[in-house]
Amino acid sequence: MKANTKSVAPSRARLPGSWRCDYKKQYLCLRDAIGAADSYMDRVVITRAPMMPYYCPRHYCWHNGHNSRAPLGQAATYSMDCAARERLRKEIAFLSDVIFDFADPENESRHGFRFR
Ligand SMILES: [Zn+2]
């Protein structure tokens, strides 16, 4: 008889009293959970389901997880919106850095711009 060699990482094991979300990152703020989900959806091209935040009453926080119950059309729209938000966040961060560099020209510019 072949032994069951399938292993589960200890942090994801279903232990007595543990929930499936015990190993997941906990976000106190929905905005942070949405940002993390957007970043994931922008980095990962193919997913089995869109990454969406959900509230966890056990941990009193937000987790991110794949929502395989989302209708296909809605999932596709959501995925495109996630990528668009993440790219807008990156653009805002870049432009904020440029403005910071412009406001204080004594700082070493991280973008190679010279303002003097
Ligand atoms: Zn939880």
C-alpha cells in the first residue's frame, strides 16, 4: 500500500480550531486589501479566479482570496479595473517622486532628472 506522500505546508494545514484564513495576510484597512489585490491582479496574468478582498469576522480584518464564484463577465471587468487602478497608483507614485525631486533639487534625483 502506497503511503500518502501529499504534504501540506504547516501554516496552511487544517488544524483543529484553525480556519483556512489563519495563514493569510490580515489587512485592517479595506483600502490596503484592495491595493494588494490590485497589485496581484496586475502582476499575475492568468488566474483561476480574480483576487478579491473579503471581511473575516474571526480575525476582524480583511483578507484577499480568489473568488471563484464571481460571474465570468464581472470577473473580467473586475480584473481590468484592478490592473488599471494599480497602474494609476504606480503613475501617481512616480509623479509624486518627480514633484518631490523638483521641490527639493538638493536631493539626489532617483529618476535622472536635473532641475538646475
Ligand atoms: Zn480570517
